[in-house]
Amino acid sequence: MAYTSIPEIHEALLTKKISVRDLVTETRAALQSHESYHAILGFYSDVLVENQIIFAENLLAEGKAGPLTGVPCVIKDNILVKGETATAASQMLEHYTATYNATVVTKLLEAGAIPLARANMDEFAMGSSTENSAFGPSHNPVVFEAVPGGSSGGSAVTVALNDVVFSLGSDTGGSIRQPAAFCGVVGLKPTYGHVSRSGLIAMASSLDQIGPFTHTVSDAETVYKVIAGKDPLDATSLESSECVPPTRKPQVVGVPRSFIAQEGMDARIMAEFEQSLQDLVSAGYALKDVELPSFDKALAMYYIVCPAEVSSNMGRYDGVRYGFSKAGATPKESFELSRTASLGKEVQRRILLGTYVLSSGYYDAYYRKAELARANLRADLARVFEEVDALVIPNSPVLPWKIGEKMDPLSVYLADVFTVPVNMAGVPALTVPTKRTIESFPGSIQLIAPHHGEDVLFTIGKAFENMQK
Amino acid sequence: MSLTHEEITYLAGLSRIKVEGEDMVRLAEEVGSILDYVSSINAVELITPTPDAHHNVVRADAITHEGGIHTERLLACAPLTNGSYVQVAKVL
């Protein structure tokens, strides 16, 4: 596809260099040409796309076009589009038709964007590679045999291959940031509560957030501004008055060196990261070493809280009102047959783990302890954010592995070490790729800001991006 | 630690999932090793939390839409229906 940014498309549409219809045709062809990457699970229906093309063309003709009007996009298959299939990459929902639009989809449609296809992902967003998709993994856009990351792997791939200039993913423990890093694109996880979760198939309700994949920080900001906002349908979404951003001009970036120096941290990633730190200095930022002692336990906290919430959220999949259904002699047997046959290994594992930490006799020691310990993370962040405006860390301690290589679930979990603390604290974070490579894979940084500090991320992110030119 | 097969069977029962054979052996080991890792939470000393922006939100206990307008679309999702009811296996 010729265009690589939202403003480029906007300009081309305004000056009639291309029509919305032709742009959609080109985009569809681009997506189809990359079928081997298995980034998408299906196209949205002709009716939906046609209606949006006409709507976008009208907005353009009336001079009412916004930045996303007429811009095609891809949406992770755990975000509901009314009347369209939504599978969450699970056999449980293989034939499920969404009965309403996610709020973010309503906002994109009202802005005139054109959702074209639904992206592959790890089943029910559980995983870091798309290898847990019930419909097969996606492939890394740079090194085909490698994973693209996950769980929003497909969404990252379609932007990395430039089939679309933006896509939506979701991030519960790193599922936007890590695939953004593995694929070499920008990925944003907003502050918890900034983007509505209504219509996002729930994984862990206190951790999930929807966010964009783009080529540029500016485009991530554009998409974020369209999808963010208080939603009466999501009780955890915040009023703008409750979202008080930091007021200081960002000047100092904190580097939690002892946290970054994880056992298992790839030295090559560390070396590239050091060069990124120099880029920040060249961009005019001061660096400061900081300590975040509570972060050492963040992964343990996450793999208690997340499975607990997962086990609760997965309870609705019983084959009664929707989804895969296999009848037994009793309701209990029907639930067991339906669930066992259609939920994948990782999903079942997390349900069992979550059930354990919530069960009588273990609830206090595990779930309650971990949930309360989240305050330790927030306190550490509040303390360091008095002296620094943002933090910078890597996205992953390991490079993208070969599809099928990592068999041990715990080793996959350990690779989430740099992303989960962000969700546990609820703060926003932004992945920005570098122009350097590590064994062909893209380098990247992860910027973390205080709650409601998206503007800090965008400011520093853009400055860092400029250093990559 | 590895969980016992009894423990896995108990958890599976609560979760309405059937675990048997090879899966039983695998899951006892996997869930056990993950629990080993997360047990490090024991060492965390809790602090008194400061309140954040989030608080309980409820909506008014009022009717939000005309009855029946979603019925057809919702029933279309269910595997077994009877009139405007979702049908389930006999409970009692």
C-alpha cells in the first residue's frame, strides 16, 4: 500500500488523488496478498464496508471529514462489530455473531473509518505469540518463521506490512506493546479507564485496555483521541475531569537499571537499548537511574490476579446462550462438555490456576494478597514520578522466538516481565520502534508515564522518533 | 511442586472443565510449577493503599430500552430456543 500514515491518506482523499472506494480496494488487495502471514481471520461483510464507504465519501464531500474518515483499519477479533463474526480466536466462539458494537467501534464508525478485517490473536487474548490461536499462528513480518508477538499479533502484523496504517489491539499484560516491539511498529496502552471496554471480550477486567498500532507516534495519538472517552456502558471508564494529567514539561526520563537487569535478559537487546538511551539524551532528555523494588514481584502478582479474573470471566462460556455447545445428560455435564471441547490449553490452564487462587483456603494468601500488593507498584511509581517525568525500559527480555519453539508455559510468562507491571498499576505506556535491528528483528523502547500522562508519552515518543530518522 | 490429580480434579470440577489422562499429568505439573513461581507473593509486605480515581459506579434502577427489541438477535445466538426462551437441560 502506498500510504504509510493517517495524514498522508487524509491529504490524498481531500485532494481526490484517490477515492475512498479505491483505497478500500487497494487495502483489501494488500491484505489478501499477505495471506501467508495469517494476520487476519476474515473480512467484515460487504454491507458494513459499503455503508462506511458511502458514509465516508459523504463526509468528505460535505467538508466534514476528520483525520480517520475514509481510512481503512483492522480490528482485533476480541472487539465486537455488530452483525459480524467475533471469535476471540477460539473454537468456543467460532460461529458467534456480535449483537452490538464495541464503543470503540461505534467511535471509529462515526469518525468515518473503515474497519475491513478482523485480526488473529492468541485465544481469548491469552498468550504472547498468537501461537495459542485456535486457527493457527500469525507470522512475524520481518522473520517469517518467528512469532509476531501477542496476543494482538495479527493487528501488529497488518500495520507492519503496511496493509493498513492503523489497527486496534488490546493489552492486558503487554498484548499491544510486545507485538508492537516484535513487529517494529508503534503501540499504545492507554491509562486504565481512558478507553471504554464495552464490547471488548473480557479477559481480565481490571487490566484490559484497547489501544492502537500505527507507524508513527502522532498517528497513535490521533487514533487514541478518537477512541478515548467516558462511556456510560463501562463503569470503569473515567470522566475527563478525573483524568488529571501531569503538568510538568517532560525533561527527565528514569531508567530502572536494576529492574532491567533481569536474569534471562538478552545482552543484545540490552546493547541496543543502551543506544536508545543515547537517542533520548540526544533528543534533549536527562536520564536518571531509579529504583522500583516492588516491580520484582509484579510478574507473580500478575499471574495471580490475571488468571483469577480470567477464571471468572470465562465462566460465561457455558454453551447455553451462545457459543460452542455440546449437550450432556445434566446442565453440569453440558457445561463440561462444551467448555472442555472448545477452550484451548492455555485458556484451560489459566482457568484452573485462577480457580485455585480464588478457592477457599487459598484466596487470602494468593488473590487478596496480590490484589492489595498492586498498591505497592503504584506507590513506587508515584515516588519516582516526583523526580522523573517518564520511565524507559525494554519491551521484552527475549527476541521473537521461532513458531513452535517455546513449549513451556512458565518460560513464556517470564517473558512478560517488562510489560505486566504497567497493567497492574494502570499507567499508560507506549512502544516506539528504533531504526536499529537485533539479529534482523526491530529494536524498540517502552515509555511509561504517570496515570493520565498520555501527552507525556506522545511528547517524548515523537522526540525519540525524530532521532530515528 | 506438582499438584495432585485429586487437586486438579477438584479445580476442574469447580471450573466445569473435564481433565483426564495425559492432560491431567501435564496440568498437575504445569499449574504446580506456576504456583511455585507466584508463591513468591508471600514475601511482599503490604502498604496502606492511597485511593485512586476508580470507584463503584451504579446506574439508575430504571428501564433502559423497550422490551423485546433485542430478543430476536440474542436468541439467534443460542443453540436451543423455545419461543422467546433459551432452552436448557432440566435442572431439577
